[in-house]
Amino acid sequence: MLVTRALLTAIPCRFARSKLPYKHIHKAGAKSARHHYWIAAAVVSTVGTGIPIAAAAFTTSRRTIMSSPSAMSAIDVSNTPSGLPQPPFRYMDRDATPLLDLTDLGKTIQERYARRDDAYQLSRDIKVALTRAHTALEMGQLATSSENQELEELVQSVVKQQSSGTRIPREANLSARMEDYIRYRALVHFLETGQLISPLEGIVTDEEYVGGACIGLSQDLARYAVGRATARDVTSVQLAHDVVQSIFELLLQFDFRNGPLRRKYDGTKYALKTLETTLYELSITGGDSTTDNDTIEEPESKRPRTENDDETVKADERIPTTKINELRERMEHRDELRERLIKKSRDGQKAAKQAIFALHRSDVKRAGDLIADCEKCIQTDLYPIVMEEPNLRYGCFANVLEEYAEAKLFYAWLHGEGELSDASSSSPVGLLLGPDQFTCVTLEPADYLGGLCDLTGEIGRFAVQRGAARDSNGVRQCLEANMTILASLQMMEREPQEISKKMDQLRRSVQKLERMLYEISLVEATGGTRKVETSNNEQDEDN
């Protein structure tokens, strides 16, 4: 209470005009007295007017009691001669922790974005050319030679980009556009021959052929049949039905995994049902000209064989069964590669994670052995699969590389590039590896930057350990590392889309470490140690 009265003595008589109640000042003074801080609130008025214009609060020691507003104002003025605010607190030391040189990495990312933009433009051009061709087809005409030539030239531009083979993933959405292209070619081929087009090896991939020439064509033929049924053309509708039924029977032999093709496959069943319904409706309205008794010819499995087996042979020739079966075998082999990659990736990712845990336990030798195991798994088990099937480069394999980069970066930050003879030191070396220092395993920009962002989380956990030991220098070194990584990434013109979300987490990590360093400074300023509070919160710090 004596402290509270002393504080209230510092408040001028014009305080009565302010909106701050007396009981709030009383409670604030009593609470600050328990925590060994004296807080005073003063209302500074203009001379002669009595209008309150500012309120100031400050902290002082037990021995200093301010008794006038002028004395309190002297405390608020900063140490600078002019009274201006001091510069921001210096967390980073650029000489001690230089920024990462990500110039070459940024150029690589810029080039990839440029290629991606060019691919999107090429995709739009192909879409326009396909729209013109489809419009001409719906008007009862095939596309002109100039329009076909324009479309083929655009498609050849896509094919030339696959310099290393058609299995290299296409840029942007060119794969979907090539699927639309083979879908159009399959429709034109059906109108000219009544057959399904064969796979175009070297131009479209197996997945693009199945999605466009098989599944997509089935939906186009269902729509085509409705139009021909309007003209009572049962023959064309029957041909479309036979092709779609043959496609459906072949697709039943495929083991589609969960993905785009599996979702599109359901459309084939609906297209076949539409064709069957259309044929039935034509039969009951007298539109069937194939038989004398006005009945639709039953499928081969539901009708007795006739003497005229030539029609059956022709129906079998409408589908390139042999080539489609070869295609199915290739897709099954790639599925086996994918399953092997997933299983092997678990081992590599597990080794990298356990290496990080070992580093937190200061088990340097085991961490180094686990990182070496991860490198061996990537080089001997995973790389051969990815080289055979480049489409598997993304997904679980990329996750292994990112986890490996994180473990390698954390090891180097704690103990440097080589193995430490003295692993008992709690002070980290502070070395941040650049992208060109990963010589054993080749990393994509997204892999390295993803591991670099995840490194800040491990540094934050290490900072918590140092904070529990009241090691302010250790916490500050962790903060410097995270701020260096954040500044280095922000200086890049563009970063991969994969790390956009991680940037927000990195900023929050820096803010948490700043707060942690501030709280440690408060503990050091009191000269005491922090006590663990009881469940009923009855114990207070008393030092």
C-alpha cells in the first residue's frame, strides 16, 4: 500500500479530468508492487488549458520514486541527444552469419517459370486450334488443310520438348492438352474408318491415350449417337455402341489405381449405358433397319451365332486389341515400379527423421550413420527407379530428398561438414550449407528450399532446449540463423510454389524466438530463476 500511495502521489490534480478510474490505478500499483516493478501513469496537460494529451507508463527500480510529472518525462526521453527513438534491436550480425548466396538457384527457378509460362501459352494455342477443328466437325465438315497443319505444328512443338523421351513429365498442363488432341484424332479416325485409333507412340503417352482415345472418345461417341439417333441413323449408333462396348471390355482388364484415370473410367460406363438406352428407344419406335422383325441385334454374348461370321471379325478389327494389351502391360510395370519406390522411400525418409532425432539427443555418431544410410538408399534403391520412370520424380521421392536435405542441413549447422571429435559441445557451429554443397545427392530447387525451411523448425526446437538452460547466447544464435534464412529467401525474386506455405511458418518461428529472447532477458533482469507454478497458481516469484 505504501508503494501504491507513492505512485498516486506522482499523479497531478488534473488526473481527475482523465478517463482512467482511480481503482484501476490502485490495482495496477498493487500488482506491480508484488512483481517488484512500480508503474506510474501520468496525464501531461498543456499549459493553461488543462486538456490531457498523453499518458506515459514506465518501469523503475525500488529505489527510484518519481514525485513530479517533469521528472517522469525525463525518464521517457531516450538516450539519444535529440530524444529520437533508438534503432531496432540488433539481432543479426552479418559478419558472423552471412546471407546465403541463392543467386544461381534463383536464376534456375526464373528459367523454369519462364518455360512454364511458354508452355501455358502453347497450351492455349492448341486449345484454340482444337476448338476450331471441333466446330468445323460439328458443322458437318472436317477441318481444312491449313487448320490441320496449324494444329499438327503446335503438337510437334510439344513433342520436341520431350527431348529425352515421352516419359519426361510435360510442362504446365500440356499433358491434358495432348489428351484432348488424341481424343479429337480418335473421333476423326472413327468417322473415317469406324475403328478405334491405335496408340501414337512417340507423340502421346500411354496415360494420355487411355484418357483421350478410349475414355474421352466413349463420351464423344455417346453424344454423337444422340445426334445420329435424331436423324434415325441406327447404323451409326450401332457402330458407336460396338466401339464403346469393346473399349469398356478392354478397360475392365486394367487395374487403375486411385487417380485421374480411375475417376474418368466411370464415364465409360455411363457412355455405354447412354448408347444402350438410345438403341432401345430407336427399336421401340420402329427406327431399326438392321433386321426385318424390328428388333435390335443382341450382343455376341447374348445371341446365338449366325452363319455370317464376317460381321464378328469386322467388329474385332475395330479395336487394336494387341497394342492396347501391350500398353496395359507397360502401365502395370510402371505401377510395380511405383509400389517399389513407395516402399523404399519409407526406409530413406525414416533414416533421415531418425538422424534429426539423434542430433537433438546429441548422438552425433548415430546421426552421421543414419544420414549415410539415407544417401545410400537414395543412390542405390530410389534413383534407378526414377531414372526408368521420370514421372515418379515427384511425390514420395521428393519427400525423401526434402527430409534428407533437412537432416544434412541440421547436422552441418550443429557440427559442421565433417564429423566432430568433441560432440559434447552445446554451441552450434552455425554453418548453413548452400545448394551447391550437396555433392552426394542432386537436389532440385524445391527440395533444397523445402529442407531449408524445415531446418528452421529444428533450430526452433533446439532453441527451446537452450532457453530451458537459460542460454541466451544459444537462443540468439538460433534466432540469427532463422533470420538469415528468412532474409535469404525473401531476397529471391520468385520461390517455388511448394514453399509458399512454409514461408509463413518461418516468419512465425522468427517471432517466437524473438519473444523467447525477450523473456530470457526479463528473467536475467530480475536476478532470479523461474519457478514452476503450482496447479492453483498460488506461488509467485519472490526473488
